[in-house]
Amino acid sequence: MQLRGDVATILGSALVLLAVGAVTVALGARPIAPRLNHGRGAHYAHSGSYRIVAWKRVDELPQPLAVFESVFWEPADTDSLRRLIAASKQVREKHVLEIGTGSGLVSLCCLQAGAARVVATDINSAAVANAAYNARRFGWAQRLELRTVSPERPAAYSVLREGEQFDLIVSNPPWEDAVPRSNAEYALYDPGFELLRSMLAELRTRLRPGGRAWLAYGCRSAIVMIHQLADEHGLHVTTLDSRPLSDLPEVFLPGMLLEVEPKPAWNR
């Protein structure tokens, strides 16, 4: 890092402006990650600035993560998901999709566990920039591709290419049925569970043979719907949690981890 007056130059194209109470990251015209995509087209990051409001640590990663203003942070949502990623052979050398990356926490855990490539999406452009910033700091940007979802086309796979498939799909999506009123609230609310519906409806076609999805949900109504929709779409759900769902409140932490796989042809 090179100090020039009150400006610190860091990570090539990103400028960190020293401010009182927060740090502002000013993104230059060059990309902050080698592959940063907006919508269906491939584009680099445009100019903009984002405030770092916190630095957070989790056991699975070797250094703290920056958290930008308006970007969701609640690591208890994904405690069991991150532990499984770290321990499982299902991640190493695999191609992974994360739906709703936020700060990039889960995607970075996949890269730490040896994923060959991760595609991560989010509807909040600040979250996309946040994940890109953290990936560059960790030195993993070459294996992470970020795509911004349009609010006009918010379905789970709207920014994927035709026929694009993955070995593993992971998500800690919004899990309450309410209407978001700001970019930040897209991380909390899924009106009518439309994101969940779209995720399961197309899941079979987005997984490679032998692939699976790991979903972290902390809402009873959403989990009940997952089981119902899974039957409709020829999917099998395994609950990777010892807590009986009936003993939990409507919204709870930590989130419950569910593994979703296509049923074999003979069992549909």
C-alpha cells in the first residue's frame, strides 16, 4: 500500500479514501476483478464508490472480510453451510454457483476449499463490488466470476448462459415472504417466495450429473415449501440438521442446511 496524502492506493484500480467512521472504496474505470459481469453481457466495473462499514472474521477464512454499506452480513445464517464446504470433497476442483453472494463470504469459503471456479450473483450492485473487492484482497479473483442480477429479471438463474451447469449450487437466499423496499432488503425478503420457486424449478437443468444444491434457510414456511416444490420438480431433499423443524419458531438462527438433489429417473 502506498500513502499519498490522505489517499491510500490499494489493489491496483481500487482507491481507499481514509474517512472518519468508515472507509470509502472508490472504484476506478479498470475492473476490480478480472471477470465482473452485469446482467447477461460481460462488462467491467464502472466508476463508483462504496463505504466499508466493518471488517469481519470467520474461522474458515485466513483474513478479515470487508463489508460494504448496504451489504448483508449475518454469518450465523451459514455456519453449517461453511463447515460442510470446508469438510466436504464435493467442493474441491468443482464448478460452483452461489446465488446471492453478499460480501462474498460463502463463495470465498468455496475457493478456500479448493473450488476450481465460482460464479456468484447478487441483485445488489454494492454486494457484487464487495465480493470482488474481497476476492482480490484474498488473491482469488481469477477463480471468481461475479454477475449482477437485474431487478427486472430477478429469477435465480437469469444471468446464466443457456446450458450453463455446475457441480454444486449454494445459496443463503432471502427467506422471508415480504416486499423489499431498498437494495439492502433484497437480502432479507423474497416476495411470494418467487426466488425460491425459480431456484427449484430449474435446478435439475442447472446441475451437472451427480450435482447437488446446498441451501441455508432459517424460515419454517420456506422450508416447508422447499419440500413441497421438490416433489413437484423431481428433487430429493435431505435435512442436514438435527433440530426438528416443528420445534423452531417461524424465523430462526442459525439457518437450517438442506441438500437438494435430482431424484433418479426410476424414482420420479
